[in-house]
Amino acid sequence: MEQRNLEQEFQDQFNDVVSRLQSRQLFQSDWDIASFAVFFIFIGMVLLLLILVLIRCCCCCCCDDNKPRRRKVGIDNMALEP
């Protein structure tokens, strides 16, 4: 029974998508357009951050030998030692 219900729901959704493609009206309301835009903005930001991380990793791997290591600046607070 559950399999048949799932199959019927999938068939209904597929028919809905096909009818929208045939009528060339993919979005039925302004909310559809807004959700589509928000989704692609989110995907774009994720891809942008992924590209920035890859650039950072490549720069650190290639240029790491030429940079001197940073040393600690300041004094140690001995009052915090047990």
C-alpha cells in the first residue's frame, strides 16, 4: 500500500513538472520566483566560499616555505600558572 502511494505521488509530481515545462510557465507565483532566487544565491555563496578555501589552501601549500614563522609577542602572565 505504501509503495503504491509513493509511486502515485511521484507520478503526480512528474506530470506536474512536465505540464509546467510544456506550458513554459515554470513559476506560478511570486513566492516561487523568490524561493528560486534565494536557492541559487545560497548555492552561489557556497560555491564562492569553496573556491576561496581552495585558493587559500593552494597559496598556503605553495608559498609556505618563503614566509618566516610568527613569534609570540608580549609577556607570559605567570599569575595564571598553577
